[in-house]
Amino acid sequence: MKKGFLALLAVVTIGFTACKENAAEKVKAENVEVAAERDAQKGNFPEVTFEETEFDFGNIQKNEVVEHTFKFTNTGNAPLIITNARSSCGCTVPVIEKNKPIAPGATSEMVVKYNGSGKNQIVKTVTITANTEKGRETVKIKAFVEVPEGEAVTPAITSKAATK
């Protein structure tokens, strides 16, 4: 027990004596300047403000292709750069110009096309990846997809009793 205590005391003593250097002296002045400049620009982000973040197509027929244009403005203090726009499924296609700076105060638009797949109420999300503070912005489209009367809706599960 005494040996363990003495070994621990020796390690602690070495640790305290080895750390007597002043860490502030090791900081390079040029790194401090770079950090100060970065911190001064911290609030200078672009900001996307959409005229609307959700659009409802209402009732549409199955396989009917519809589209809507989402208009937005860069209300931030730096150029906005959109790097990607992706939908929640393949039936929805966002069309937007990518990697082109949009100046503060300037407006732009994104067209979202939906091919009318599915049935009943649908909600699809489009995620825009940009250099905003959050990094991602979203918009939604909605529709009620009506199945034509002549088209049979097949149930997912059939029972043997129902076929007899």
C-alpha cells in the first residue's frame, strides 16, 4: 500500500513540476489576429428568406405533373451560395442554380416539380444546402392525389377467405 501511495505521489509531483511553463507565451501573435478577424465576421452569414415555405397544389389527378416556383431573397450580410437541393423522394425534383453567389438583397427562385405519384394526401420536403448559419433550409409541397374511378386500388394484403 505504501509503495502504491509513494508511486502516485511521485507521478503527481512530476506532473506539477513539468507544467511550470506559461502557456500564454506559446501563443503566436499571428494566430491571435486571424482568430480576432474570424470572430469579428462571425455574424456575417447569408440568410434565405422564402416568400412561402409551403405550397399546396390542392387536388390533382394521379400521374399529373405539377410544378411550383419558390421565390427567395438573401436577407443576410454575405453572398449566398446554394450547393445542393434534394427532395425527400424521386417523384419530386427541385431545379435551382447551384454554386452561383447571390448577393445580399438579391432574389432568386427554385422550381419544384412533382409527378403525381402516390395516392391520397402527400407531403414532400425539399432540403436546400447552402452557406447559411444553419446550413440547411427546407420547403414543402402538398397535394391530394386522386385515383381515377376506372383504376382499381389493390389492397396490400389478401386473405384466402376473401377469395372463396
